[in-house]
Amino acid sequence: MITHEETIARSVLNDPPIEVNQEWVAKDEDGEVIRILRILAPHPDGGYIFTDLPSKIVKRDFHMRVTPEYNLRRIFELKT
């Protein structure tokens, strides 16, 4: 299992910067997109404020939530 420190180190080297209005996706084992997040803003205490977009798991969502960068980079990938 990848540690928190390894994930952050990888993100610095390999991952794109996290920016407002980006969409990040989580895929299942078959590569199908199951969840989509849109980044709304950086959170003042760290992490990012996001909202879910309609997807396989989330049919509609009007709530804003906060996710740490660690979770975003470990579970999701930038939608291309």
C-alpha cells in the first residue's frame, strides 16, 4: 500500500497541478467512470472544495464538500 508521504512525493513529480474548474474522475476496475468531481476552490485550511457532477454513482448533487489533496490524487485522475 502506498503511504501518504509517497503519494505526496509522486504528486509533486508526476501529477498536474490542481486548479479551479478541473474535473477529476474515479474509475472502476473496468475503466468506466463512476464519479466525477469539479474543483471549485482551494480550501483555506488545506485541500480543495469540490462538487460532484452527475455520474454512475451520483445522479445529482448540489452540495459542496472538501477533500484533502491526498485523497484527490490517490483515488481520482484528471479528466482529459
